[in-house]
Amino acid sequence: MSNNFGLMLSMIFLSLFIVLSGEIISYQQTSAIAMSKTSIIASFIERNGYNEITINNLEVTKYFDRFEMNIDRNVETGIANYCLTTYKQYNAISKVYSFFSGEITCELVICRKEYYV
């Protein structure tokens, strides 16, 4: 009888481990995609400058729930610092691991030489 009980406990822990592994893989995949798409937006800003309408019309920005841009321009040096922060809501697959649910935040700072008139 104790062998059956041990076998049942082993199966319960194995199933919890498998669900946890799947949850971790899903969370890592979502956060990797969010960071990649944030890098694509940052690269676009670095090459073309910041234009809110153009950035909002990019396909990559539709992936995020929202994003913020803080701009710090130094007219003397001609350098602009763009602080890009993107937010993506993640919901856990199972209710057992609901502590994974939350907001994935990616933040990048882009420095760009700009010429002011």
C-alpha cells in the first residue's frame, strides 16, 4: 500500500513540475519577444529619430499594451536621450502559478546626435 501512495505522490509532483516548466517557458518566450520588439523600436528611433505618429503606426508597437517615451534634449551638445519603456501584460496559463501573472516591462535608453536649428 505504501508503494502506491509513494507512486501517487511522485505523479503529483511530476505533474506540478511539468506545468511549472511549461509556465516558465511561456513566460520567458513572452518576455524575450517583448525585449526583441522593444529593441526594434529603439533601432528605428536611433536611425530615423522620434516621430510619435510614425512609431504608433509601426506593426511592432501593436504588440504592447502601452509604451512611454521620455525625451531629454541637450541643445548645447546636440545629444538627445530617449528613454523608451514598453509594457506587456502577461497572464499565467494555470491558476496554480498565478504569481507569474503581471506586467512585463522593458526599458531602453537611446542616445542620438541631433542637430537643432
